[in-house]
Amino acid sequence: MVEVKLEENDSLDWALKKFRRKMIRSGLFKDMKKRRYYEKPSAAKKRKAAAARRRSARARRLGR
């Protein structure tokens, strides 16, 4: 859960900016976008396999 504490003299724009930054850092924005539409299990498996291939290729390039 993301929480932003405000004081009396804080502006709404500042609070929204801070809230958005915390949401992005926590990964909730990415999760919300991912869950916006139903993804078939076979499509999810393909997406995860592609991500794993990208990670391993990157690790090979960097020599890890």
C-alpha cells in the first residue's frame, strides 16, 4: 500500500506528484497496466519466456 503524508501547507500538485512517484517505484503502475485486460495463460507463458531470454542474453553480454 502506498501512502503519502501531507501537512497543512502542502499543495495538491505536490502530493499527486509524490504519490505517482511512489506508485512507480513500488511497481504498482506496471501491475495495474498488466492486469487491465485478461491475458490467456499461454500468452503469459510466452511473455515470461521472452523476458527470461532477454535477461539471459543481457547477462551473457555483460559477462555475468
